[in-house]
Amino acid sequence: PEADDDFDIEPVVEDVIDSLLTGLRDHDTIVRWSAAKGIGRVAGRLPREFADEVVEAVATLLDRAEGDGAWHGGGPGLGAP
């Protein structure tokens, strides 16, 4: 197997992650929960280095400056398998 630093992430995967991160901030609960599940599934298939970056991005949603939607999406986003 390749080392994590030799692994390239396709740009489309980065776009999907960005869309899911946006979904975690949505006002609709079903969108937030679906995005959280998607984040968990994608991050679980990434090399650890990149998965850690996704977790860090989700954790930024738990900032006081973010709205309630981000808080309600960020929590499940961190806990999604």
C-alpha cells in the first residue's frame, strides 16, 4: 500500500467534501444529518492525513461565531461513522 503522503485526492472528492461541509450548516435537519453521514463515510475512506483535515474543518463549525445550524451539523459531523 502507498504511504499517506503519496496519495492524491481527486479534485471531485474535495468538491464533495466542500459541499458536505456546506450541508452541515444548512437550516434543514435532514440536510445536516445527511451531510454528517456523508462526511463520516468519505472521511472513513481517506488516508488518515486527509481525514484529519476533514475533522479539523468540521470542528471549525463549533465556533461561537457560527450559527445554530453549524453547531447542529458540526456535532453529528464529528460523531458520524
